[in-house]
Amino acid sequence: MSKLSRYSPLLYGDSIETKRQEIKEYFHNTFDLFEKVFEVLKDDDVFYKKSEITRHPMIFYFGHTATFYINKLMAMKVISQRINPSYESIFAVGVDEMSWDDMENARSNWPEVTDVRAYRNRVRELVDELITTIPLSLPITQKSAMWIILMGIEHERIHIETSLVLHRQMPIELVKETVDFPICTKSSKAPMNELVEIKGCDIHLGVEKPSHALYGWDNEYGAFNQDIPDFKASKYLVSNGEFMEFVLDGGYENKELWSDEGKEFLELTGVKHPPFWIFKDGVYKYRTLALEIEMPDDWPVEVNALEAEAFCRYKENKSGVSYTLPSEVEYRAIYNQAQIKDIPDFHESRANLDFYHYASSCPVNEFDFHGIYDVVGNVWQWSRTPIRPFDGFKVHEAYDDFSVPTFDEKHALILGSSWASSGNLITKHSRYAFRRHFYQNAGFRYVVTNTKDEEVADIYESDELVSQYCEFQYGDTHFGVENFAKSTAAIASKYAINRGKALDLGCATGRATFELAKTFDEVEGIDFSVRFVQVGAKLKSDSYVAFSTLEEGSLATNKKVTISELGYDSLKEKVSFWQGDACNLKPNFTSYDLIMATNLIDRLYNPRLFLDTIDERLNKDGILMITSPYTWQESSTKKEFWLGGFSDESGKEVKTIESLQTVLGDKFELIHREDLEFVIKETARKYQHTISEVSIWKKK
Amino acid sequence: MSKLSRYSPLLYGDSIETKRQEIKEYFHNTFDLFEKVFEVLKDDDVFYKKSEITRHPMIFYFGHTATFYINKLMAMKVISQRINPSYESIFAVGVDEMSWDDMENARSNWPEVTDVRAYRNRVRELVDELITTIPLSLPITQKSAMWIILMGIEHERIHIETSLVLHRQMPIELVKETVDFPICTKSSKAPMNELVEIKGCDIHLGVEKPSHALYGWDNEYGAFNQDIPDFKASKYLVSNGEFMEFVLDGGYENKELWSDEGKEFLELTGVKHPPFWIFKDGVYKYRTLALEIEMPDDWPVEVNALEAEAFCRYKENKSGVSYTLPSEVEYRAIYNQAQIKDIPDFHESRANLDFYHYASSCPVNEFDFHGIYDVVGNVWQWSRTPIRPFDGFKVHEAYDDFSVPTFDEKHALILGSSWASSGNLITKHSRYAFRRHFYQNAGFRYVVTNTKDEEVADIYESDELVSQYCEFQYGDTHFGVENFAKSTAAIASKYAINRGKALDLGCATGRATFELAKTFDEVEGIDFSVRFVQVGAKLKSDSYVAFSTLEEGSLATNKKVTISELGYDSLKEKVSFWQGDACNLKPNFTSYDLIMATNLIDRLYNPRLFLDTIDERLNKDGILMITSPYTWQESSTKKEFWLGGFSDESGKEVKTIESLQTVLGDKFELIHREDLEFVIKETARKYQHTISEVSIWKKK
């Protein structure tokens, strides 16, 4: 067993108590390992540095993996009390690659490392306690409360790997060697690469719920089949030595070898060699986690997908044979031919992963799997396949933006895991994908194949609920009821006194955010779900929204709406979209002349957390507009937190509008009420027809 | 352990395989025991006799418990293939007390006993196989497929007891003694009864999902609390000897002692003594299962609740002390004071139940529980409490009419179990209730109490889905859309050619059935759910419907609609309501001039089973009217059975209306199509607004 790491526990088992104990060990092992990763940073000051301009400073990640447990446990109502609402807001959003980030770099904006460490300990105690006490039956399923804890653990495992990459990108004087992360000391001349025959076969991807024995992310479930012919794959990962020829031959200067995206990347960054190569005094050296060493020619080169593709084209130009990166299905064929067993039957000594051998790459000819090397471990291997949902894909409601934002044909799969991978990352069915310009502990192997990839024509939103909202906001009107986003924005604009900055809270797919920008200087749209937010963001960035609307059974119509048709060309610089929790908004969302909360309050886990302080985010004469049909339901809001729709202890009926007057009365004056209908299409023949109440509140 | 019976298996356990084995043993034990009960019948001819005019002939019950497994497994989609559709229709409805029965007594209408026996064996094999193979995780919950099997087993356990009562009511020459069911041979003078002090306490009724360790029927879950003062309860069940005084003193002739319902019972039946007493040659003898014996004075008397109440009133008149039957809560206080352990910790040797000692009653002073006798076992004990749902009650979807039809304040609880009880019937939390005139192996003990029972004012339908449909059919209109039941009946009447008999299939709460009776001579309303059917039946029998409609959150408005307001006074003799499965209708539902299938086809588990033969039930020139929004969903209909709303193998979109034309085209002419809107209220602000398509088909 690895000194540092443990395998993910099985979902099955005979004894509840034994299972709790296994999960507890796995949790603490993960929490410990993550903290060991931060011991690589030289001192506390380094926590406030970014190693990459597009990423957060390291303190963010240090807090983030702990707050993730709390935020998910809160959202799923496993717990009802936060530990530190402020931390759980500022450390909340980690998908920084998507530019939802809005925190400055300055140390003063972030908590002290010691405080965050103390916070982590409190989270550790709480989660430990929950593992002992929450209801548990076996097997653990996606519906179990324990699933949320496993999700927190596997999320932390991902950050163990990505944080190690960020540390490796830090200026070398800011990091230090630690005993836990020893590098490989072997290296020699690169072996000559060659092609190995891989047998074609009918490949089935995807695991089944609930029979699979391991925790999986949403994108692993479902089914995808493809029958592929024989092909050839490189015996070894491409080594630094093999890649050197491309570099020395001017590969980075020869634009013909690069895709459009690759050319753009070269222009923006000006790179001339792989990221962990250092050109010094006429020779290339190599950066490990904390050291600069002689170039290890026989270790795998680490590049992004754009560089890997350029290398393939270079090799093709020289040989006349068409080289490419493997598809997802081809990789599985390689995996099968290599006769690899899945976790837990796989022994980590067989590959460079799970921190068993090294905290670095190692020679590409060290780990042999029946004639093909490093099928798993050493470094990840870029695929030419963008990540796509399998048939039957469903988001897990606790983390609905784990995969969906990556289903944009721009995120390519990385395959096989690296020395820094553990937990779910080293399991057979896991699927991780990054933008092609992104750096990880990732290199590549090439293939020679006749398989034609399926064309993916246009990207219609396939998420049923998001599509339903797209139709609601951008689609047709029904029963003579006007577009609701337009109506609410018009009412808000009418009652607003000043028209500087507006907040569209619960913005869903963003239509009202754009509509408000017709009268406001600046509008921010916030929704709890990134799945929704990204529709508005896409309309802003790509100038269109594409979705499908259900007509009958599973038959649907595809629709595409452009920013020009909508008349929003001139508005897109005024709007921005953010993920956020209305019950725990970040402090920077403030100074508004209007806050519009549309069909939001009866879906919050605790609406008082929103209402009690919302006045602080409004300017003088600011307007709060609340729109709601008051459809309280226990699945969204525990009954004790309902604002109305129940009888109090004396038997008196409590209506929501009365509670709003009580709660907001001290700080706001109610200046207007009206009913406003809306219609949401489910199919061509079935609609939700709702009458919301609009109430307009002027800040006193 | 009882020679004949086994305890219900625990839902919990560590080993899946062991649990399958336990369930398998319990299943076969139950199936065997049920068949042993029928060995009491002298020969196969007796299977075609009724022992009670309101009940089915015994062959029905013999088939019924087997078809129950299949019908429930089909409805829950655990299996997709029937064994014998005809049997599974004619043996389907067993709640004969509710008068849904429509089968004649003649032997010719029923299958042969040998054929039914062969059918039972096929069911036995299938269920055995399923117990081995269906997905299983522990604990078993209400959502498990295995729950449906446990439901089938516990259902059969109920019929073991009720069939023994029916056999005991058979003419004695039609039954025989068997070795499996030996009666008690002890009897002597009745002991003098006395009152025992029971300590008042705070009683909590109801078990929690999913923590309870045993299978439970829907009515056992939820919570009910009541704090009761001290009271007194009779030490013994009332014996034949004790009851004799009431009989000899003219208790059955003295109308003052009887409730209104009791007087009605006396008039209808003319009974003069308990049902298992036989007055012969000037003395009372006693009937056991298969024998006539000397009156066992010290055995408990068996009476219905009306007789038990009359006895209490008689005793009160004589003593000036107020005697009554125990309430449900008082019985639990007795149970607690008796320090009885629940199954499986209770040993059956401690009481006369589970077929451990006798297949008859035994002396009331044989089984002592800390000073009070027969708290469980011997005979059931009538309660004064009508069965009511506990807070948090929810039906189990596989058997939604198990309890709900009994929540009518007319079904009184029976407590404590009898010698013929086993399985769920002998568990602490089980709750069974019967109409007060009904006979079981039931007697009573009396109490002297100051506890005032809660008044239950009026009976508003508390079933949320049924209420929603009541509002839909009998409530207000919204968005200017006409009442749908009235509109469909009007369209049907317009296109009907002859106006003899009409069938309202999927009648829900029955409004359209009444509306059709305005133009048809006779209308039958059928729905899959008794919960719905009983609303129409109640309107017919009680001349009103009462329901509540949700307004905001959990706040509701109570509504009551009378038959006079609706203008249906003169129609009620023309309508009747039946439970039935549109995919497997009984043969007697035939000879219609109109069949109206309203919002039905997209909710059937296999709509082709309905469509392929429906023409056979129509008269010449008969009209089939189908109304549907075609909202196919996998939760109702497996996708392979959808009629439309999918793309076929060639990629062509298949619409439902096209499939209807294909399927019905040979036998029907499509004479009219129109769209018809309907609106279902969820709350005062939220509605389902749907556009169904009406298609009118004339039989060729």
C-alpha cells in the first residue's frame, strides 16, 4: 500500500460499522495528504501568491476543499448550520478556469493561514462526526447522505493533484522539497518509440447505476458504444527526448503545424518549449515539483493538447503517415489489451501513480503492460475526444456544474492518470477533461488509426431543465401570456429610482439580465446553478443560445436565438454572470440601485438569510423587487424556514406576503403589488401556468 | 417455533444472500400455510360456495393471493409479462366488503380448482426465482422491488386469517378437521372478570420510515401522540360465560342498548346471539373451525363491534358505571403495562397466536401478561377508535387502496391479534380495521375511562392527489377554461350514435360519469385507483363530496359539493363505479355504445393491451373517444410501449396520433379531432395547463 494514499472505499459491503470506519480512514487520509501538499510552499506568504495569472492564490484552494464539504452538505440539507458563512462564501467557487473568479490578489483580502487552518480542523471534526452518525445503508447510492461526503473527499483528491501542478508552476524559490514527495532519480537516454498493434473491438463505455462498486462523478454513468477497427498506438508515451527533435526543428515556430486554437495560444503566450523545460545557458533543464534538474530524456514530456497535436502533425509531415491523439474509445481498447484491472484489484506498485513510487515522472520504459507502457500512471495522456455526456447522463443535484460546463466541445479528455493521481482519478471509468491550452501533469501517446470521429454538428443545450428555462426565457409565448423576463425587467425599470447598477438574482438563463441592461448602466446576473448561468454567459461570449424544446415524449425541436435577433448587441458589455448563493452572497455584490429576486425566495434553503441583510447591498433609494408564486415545498425549504403557507401555533394562517411585510418592514416601504402570470412549456401540450406576485420595496 | 408458521423477516441484515434465503423460507411457509387452510374444505365443490352472501366463493380467494403477487409486480414494473391475464383479472379485486364485486356464484363462471392450483405453482416458481435474482440492498425499504414481494406475502397472511373465518362460517358438513388445525381441548367455568388499573401516560403511535425493522402497511407509518389519564381495563377478554348473561337477559331484543347502526344491523340480520353460537334443543353450542362442541364458557366470546358496544351499554345500565371499548391509545397503554416485546423478541409460546398452540380460542385466563390476560392473541379486541391516518401518512404506490378506503370513520380498529394471526398481523404496530358489523375472530375487553375522544368534524378528503382531482372535477374554473369533465361528456354525447350504456374509463373522481348519465341510460365509471373511484361512489351513496384544495404552502380551503347543487339527484341510479385495469379489464365490462378514455392512454403500462381489443366491448355503431395530451413518461410506461413521442429505427419521428390511426384503423374510422384545454390547480398561484387532443373513433 502507498505510504501516502488509500484507495477509494467500495460502495458495497456487509457491515455498516466497518464501512463507516473505512470511509473515516479514507477521509482523514485525503485531508492529511492535501495538507501535506501545502507543506511544499516555503512559508505562509506563498499562500497569497498565484503561480498562474488565471488562477486563485493558493490560500483559496487551501480553504476551498474544506468549505466544499460544508456548502454541499448545506445544499443537500444534511446539515443546517454553517461553520463560517464568510469563508464558505469567499472560498466557494473554484472553477476559476471559467472566469467566475472575482477576488483580488492582495493578501489583505484573504484570511490568515492560521485561521484557515483552524477552520479546516473544525470541518475535519464535523465531517468525522457525520461519518459516524449519518444514516447509512449499503450499498451507498447517489441518494445517500454519505455520497455527499464521498463527493467532498474525491473533490479534495482532485485538488491534491491540481495543487501540486500549481506548486510546480511557482517560482522555485517559493517552494521546498519535503520528505513526503521524493522524485524519481533514474534517467537515461530516451528509448526509441515504436508502434504497437491494437486489436479493434466493440467498446462499451460508461458504468451503471447503482451496480458500480466505486464512487463516480456524474459523467461516468450512462452508456456509449463504438465498434472500432484495428489501429496502432505508440509503445511509450512521448518522451522529452522524442519531443526535443520537434523543438529543435522549429516546431514552435512553424505555424502550419498548429491548429487555429494552437496559433492563438502561441500568439498569446509566446511559448517556445514545454512548460516544465527551462532554457538556460543554451541547454534545456527540467523543473520537478521543487527542483531544477538535468533534462531527463526518457521521462514523458508534459505539454498541453495543442502542443501534442502540433507534434503529431510534425511527425505526419516527416513520415507521410497520419498521426493523431487517441480517441476515448481507442484508449479503452489499449487499456483492455493491456489487461489492466480496475481499483481495488490493481496494485499500485505496477504503475507510477497514487504516490506509490515517486512524486515526479519516471522513465517511459519502466512500467510495462503486456507490451505497451504507462497505460495508466506517470503522466496523463491527452485525447482528441472532447468530453461528452454518455446516453442516460444525469447531473447529481449536489454538484450540477461538475461536468455540464465542460460539455462544450472545447474540453478534451485526459486519460490514464499521473504520479499525482489517486482516489477516483486512478479508476478505470473516471473522465476528466480540460481546455486544450491547459497544463496538467499531462503528456501524450500517438496513434495511427482509420477511425473517423463522429461529427458533432451544433451544440443544442441537452440539459432538460436548462432547456425548459431557455424556452421559457427565449422561446415562444403561450396562452397569450407575455414573456416573463421582459415583463419583470420592464416593471423593475419602471419603479427603479436610479439606474446605475442592477442585480438580477436568480437570473436563470439570463434573459432578464440583458433586458435590465436596456435601462441600467451595469447588470449582474447571479444564479445558484452554473448550468443556468452559462447560458447567459454564452449569449454574451458566443452571441447565441441554442436549445431544444420538448414537443411529445422524447421528440424535441432545436432552436437557436442570436444576440442580434434579440437586439442585445449593444448591451453585452453591460452584463456579467456569476454563480452565487443568495443566502450567502460574496461581499463584492453590493451598491445596487435595483435588486430583482425573481421566483427565488420559495426555493432558498433559508430565505431569512437573504432577506435580513439584503438592504445592505442597496444604494440610497434602492429598490428591491420580489417575484414569487409562494410555492413552498419541503424539498427546497425545510418547513421551519417557510415564510408563509402554514398555520402558526395559535392556529392563525400565515401568508407569505404578510411575513415579507414583517421581515422587510423596518428597512423598506412596500410601494407596489401586482400579479404577473408566466407559462413554462413542458411539452407542446403541457405547461405550468403560474401567477406570481410582484412586490416592490423601496429602501427607507 | 410454531410448527406451521414463521415470523416476518427483518428488513435489516448484514448479508444479502442470507436475507434472500430468509425471505424465500418465509414466502414458501406462507404459500404452504395458505394452501393448508384450503384443505379444511371437504372437496373441490366447496371452493365454489360462499359462506357469506357478501363475500366471494372460496375459489376466488384461492386464486386471489397468487394473482396479487403478479398484479403488484406488473404495476410496479418488476416484471413485464403476465402468467395468465384472465385469472389476473377475475381474481384481482378482493376488497369485497366494499361491493366492487360483480362475479356470480355459478361454478361455470370460475376456473377449475386443479387449474388454479397449477397456476399457483407457476406463481410460486416465479416469485421464488425473483427472490433469488431481483436487485437487493439492505435494509429493504418501501422503494425496493423486494418490498413488493413482502407485500404479497403479508397480503397472503391476511387471507390465511380471513379465509379461516370464512371456512368457519361454512355449513359444517362442507368442512373437515385436519391435523394442522387442532382445537384447544380445555374449558371450564368462566372466571369472574374484574377491572385492572392502567397507568396513564404519554403514548406515541406510529413507526418511522425507514428505521423500523419490519415490513409495515402504509397506515403504520407517521406519528400520533396523546397523553391519557389513568383508566381501568377488564382483566380478561369477555368470555362466552360473561356474555351469556346479556343474551339471556334479552340484550339482543332491547333496542335501547344499541346504536343506530346496531339497530339497523339487528333489523337487517335478525341475529339473536353471537355468530358462532348455535341454539339447539334449548341450549347454546359452539362452532369451531370444523366442529360443533359444548359451549366453552371460559373462552372469549366472538362478536362484532355493534354487539360489543351493546354489551357495554348493558353493563353500564346495570352498574351505573360507564363502560366502553378501549381506544387505540388506551390499548397501547395496556400493551406497554403488560411489558410485551415486539416481534421477533416475543416468543409465541407466551400467547395464543401464530398457530403455536391451537387452531381455536382457549380459556381467557390461560395467558397472563403481568396481571392482564390475552393482551395479544386468542381473539382480536374491538376498539372504539375508527382507523385514521397518522400525521405524515403516505400511501404506498403499489397498493394505494389498502388503507385509504377505510379512512371513512366507519372502520373500527381491531387490536391484539388472534390464534389465526401471524406475520404482520401479530406485530406491535400493525393496524387493521373493519366495518363495525363485520365478523372476525374478534371479541372485546371493556374499559372504564375519562378520556374524551377527539371529535372528527367532517371528512374532507385528505389525500392530496385525490383532492387535486376533486378540485379539477368539482371545483372552480381558471384562466377561462371550462370544466373538463363536463366538456368531454358533452363532446362524447354529441358524437354518440346510440345512448344505451357508456363506459367512463379513467373516471378518476367520477364527475364525467355523472355528466354522461344526463344522456346515457347507464354509465359505468372505472379507474385503476380505488382512492379515486370512491369519490364518485361516495357522491352516489352519501350525496356529497368533501375535499380540500391547497392555496399556499400547506394552507388549504375545505369545499363540499352536494349532488343537488350538481343537479345529479335523478342520475345516481344510472351510474356505478368500479376498480379496474384498462389493460386487463374483466369480461363483464362490455356492450357499450360509448367508451370514453380520458387522459388514460399515456398512463397505461402497456396501451396496446387496451387498444387491441377495445372494439370487442363496443356495440355496433359504438364510439370510442380518446382524450390525451400524449405526455409519455417512463415512470408510467416503459419506452418500448410508448405509442409515439420517439424516433423509430430509421430516424423518423413517430407521433401518437399516427400510431392510433395505425393501431385502430382496421376496426375504427376516425371521425373527429379537436384540441381541448384543461387546468389542474396545484395551489392558488400554480396550475397545470394542458391541451389534450380529443379523437373520436366510430367502430366499423
